Amino acid sequence: MATSTTHPPAVRSGVIGGYIRLMDMLSRASAYLACAMFVAGVLVICQMVFIRYALGMSTSWQTEFTIFSVTGAMLMGSPYVLMTGGHVAITIVPDALGGLAQKAMYLVASLFGLLFCAALAYASWVYVFEALHGEWTTGSVWNPPLWPAILPMAVGATLLSLQYVAEIMRGEG
């Protein structure tokens, strides 16, 4: 559900308002972590380019680290994108309908998004625990444990699911 840019969001009180504020705070914190992960990935790419092309040496861990950090950043940043309405949306039909029909369409879309993200979160946590308990590694030359690399997927999908709940509770379209 996109956050409206034409008027400020309705302020909720009580448990629902507390949940919405908590999720907004967690989504912002997750966005800061995503930013740090993205910056780390960019810095490692720069380091890799310097080592490979300026020093003529080979690299072993940089590509894998960058893939994990930038992908993790995308997943960890997704709750903030949902909260701020920064996602791409084609809203010509709901905008044309307006009113109750528009709210219903946004609610149905949010429920489908929530279902998908909840299923992704569940499967991601199963994957993390399997990787952790199975002591899986990436199988590369660097060969780090796999679970830290897939943990951002589980955390990001979980936070995105919880942010969907907050957006539904917020009741905006």
C-alpha cells in the first residue's frame, strides 16, 4: 500500500498506533543497515578493482561478499520502501475509481503482498536454520558459512511482512 503524498498520514493511538510507530522505527533502522551494507559492497568493489587492475593481483572473496551485501541491502531496505511508498506502482485504475473501490483494491493488493512476504519469510527462516545446523558453506574459494549471507533475506522478508501489517492497519491507500 503506498503512503499518500497529498496529505499527512492519520495518527493512530493505542496498541495499533504503537505497533505502526514501532514498525516504522524498525523499517527506518533496517534502511540504515541496508545503506551500510550497500556502502560496504561498493567499497569492496572499489578495493577489488584496485587490487586486480592496479596491483595485478587476484581476488578471492570480494565478488561473493559484494553479491551478499548488495542483495542483503535490497532485502533489508524493502520495509522502508513500502513504508514510504517508494515502490513502483501503476495506480491508474484505483486512482480513477477513487473512494471505497480504491481502498478495497489497495487492501486486496496489500493482503496478497503480505501473504507472499509471509511465505517468503517462513521459507527463508527454514533455509537459514538448515544452513546453520547443517554447517553449509558457499563452496567457493573463500568458503564462508552460508547462513550469515542468507540471514538478511529472512530478516528483510519478516520486517516487510510486519510493515505490510502496519500499512494495512494505517488504512491508507
